[in-house]
Amino acid sequence: MRTLILGGARSGKSALAERLAARHDAVLYIATAAAGDNEMAQRILHHRGRRPAHWAVCETPLLLAATLQRETHAARCVLVDCLTLWLSNLLCSHDTTLFARERAALLNLIGELPGEIILVSNEVGQGVVPLGELTRRFVDEAGRLHQDLAARCERVVFTIAGLPHVLKGTL
């Protein structure tokens, strides 16, 4: 089962993903954030504090598809939090071909992965068109990625104010 959980900042999407993952005996949490400043470091600490101590953790800011291919198996739930941070890391990389390669690798792989896969991502396309070129590209690419993943996932949930709204499948 592949689940895509979307929502705005502080919408409850990560908490929902963690509740779904907690139903499983074995969980791998793939963290895509990189602590580039103190505020992000505090966010990472907050997420670490919420996770059960027995969950395995893998920090993967760029090469998500390779990590998924290596680490997934039928007896393990894998929670990826979050795709928009991963997307930011790719778009800001000095390797101009990395984004296209990694996006394609993820989309080609996601349907073949065994076990439960839970993907968390920020829905960023409900606001005004951003002013800067990079932020416009980020919003566009996030929207395209979400559409492509939603087509490949059995369950898609939009979370707002801590309330999950199922768009596809069932909780």
C-alpha cells in the first residue's frame, strides 16, 4: 500500500503519517531534512522527539529512490517525511541534472516497492503565484510531483487542522 499525505505547514500530516506507521511492528523513518539553520535544527529535534525510539531512521536529503530500493521490504513500513524538503534539496543542488534523474527514479520505483510506503508532502499550490523564479519552479514541480505520485498511490489524504480528508482510497 502506498499512501500520499498532503497538507500545509503544521496541518497534522506528519502526525497522521506517524499514527499510520505505528500500526506496524517494523518502521523505517526516512528523513529528508537537512539542518541548514537553527530553526530547521529545532524542527528536526521536534520530529525526533515524537518518533518511537525503536523506529529505524535514515537521513536521505537527496538520493531517495536509491534509499527506498535498498531499504524497503514486505515486513517493514517506510515513512518518508517530507517530499517537499527533498524537492527543495534537489532544486538547490549544484548538479543541474540531479532533480530530473531523482524525480524519474522515484516515479519509476514507487509502484514496485513492497510493504507499506507513506509519503508526506506539503501542498503549496493553493496560494498566489510566487514572485521569484526558483519559488515558482518549486511550486510547479511540487504540484507535478504530487499529481504523478497520487496517480501511483492507492491512498491519498489531504490533512487540514489535524483532520484527514481522504481523496483516494480509505483510512
